[in-house]
Amino acid sequence: MNDKEKEIEEYNDRFMKKVLKSALYTFLIFLFTMFGVAFIIDLVFHGGDASLIISFCISTIFTIFYCTMTIIEEIKKIK
């Protein structure tokens, strides 16, 4: 294996680590916001079946917003 192939393999390894790390952070943020919002809604409205659905929707919107801002920040770093 020559130097160019080793360099490509190292780059691919670093890239996959970054992708997996980003996926893990996204999942954790999604869970944190979902249960956090569900807890707040339960405190305000004293429970109910809709609180889990509402918190799921809010956490999905927040996660999309967070991912978009992260992508924009990385694009700015490249330029």
C-alpha cells in the first residue's frame, strides 16, 4: 500500500468518525429536547396523551434547526 492509499484510508476513517459522532449528538439532542419539553408540558397541563406528541414535534423542529445551523457553521469554516 503506497502513501496515497494510506492517506485516503486515514481520511475515510476520520470522515466516518465525524459522521458517527454527528449522528450520536443529533440523537442525544433529539432525546434531550423531547423529554425536556414533555416534562415542561406535563407540569403546565398536568399530563395528557398529547404531551408526548407535542414534545416529539417540537424536538423534531429543534433538531432540524440545530443540524441546519451546524451545517451552515461548517460551510463558513471551509470558506
